Amino acid sequence: MSFLDNLENNLKALESREEKDPAALREAQARREAERAAALAAAPMVEALRHGPFTEKFLTACRVVGHSQRTMVRFTWIENTLRLEAKERRLDLIPKAEGVEAAFFVNQEPAGTRMLTLSEDPEELAKTWLSA
């Protein structure tokens, strides 16, 4: 048996030992369950952010404020996150179980976060984000 065959057999044995490790399997199962529970808890906020009136009013307000500053505001959905970009500024609206988290970035550096309720004034948020 050559060295490479022996090495391949040893690697396969190590991989199968890791796959059969009950502690690792339990840990992976618990992690999947926690992620699933978080996604189920955030589902109403995801729906409200995607299809609610707040988002439409907020995007319109960003367009109006950006136009007055001669700034183009681009938005993108990344899975359940709404990302807005304008020049060096970025805003991520991330649905959570407690509400929607607004994460502010300037030049790719975090500039703060705040929780939104989707019942507040979207124009105020647009002005805060674009004029800060």
C-alpha cells in the first residue's frame, strides 16, 4: 500500500469518526433548532417589512430626501434584510422577533443600531439616515 493510499484511508477514518460523534451531532441539532426558532419568531416582522406600508413610505421618503441632496439611494433585498445604500452610507433593516433592527454604516464601518417598530414615521428615519 502506498503512502497516499494510507493517508487517504486515515482521512476517511477521521471523517467518519467525526460524523458519528454524538456530542457533535447533538450540538449541530441544537444549533439548527435555535436558528429555526429564531426564524419562526421573526416571521411576522419579515412579512410586515416586505409587504407593509412602512417600507413603501420609507423608500419614497429616502428617494425624496436623496433627490434633494443629489444622492441616488439604491435598495436591495438580501434574503430577509432590506439594504439601502447612498454614497458612503448604508442602512440594513433586519427583521428580528422584537422588531426591526436598523444597522447604520458609514464607509463600511458600523455607526450604530436602533430598533424600529414599523409604526414610527418613515420620513424621520430617512432624514436621520441621509443627513447624519
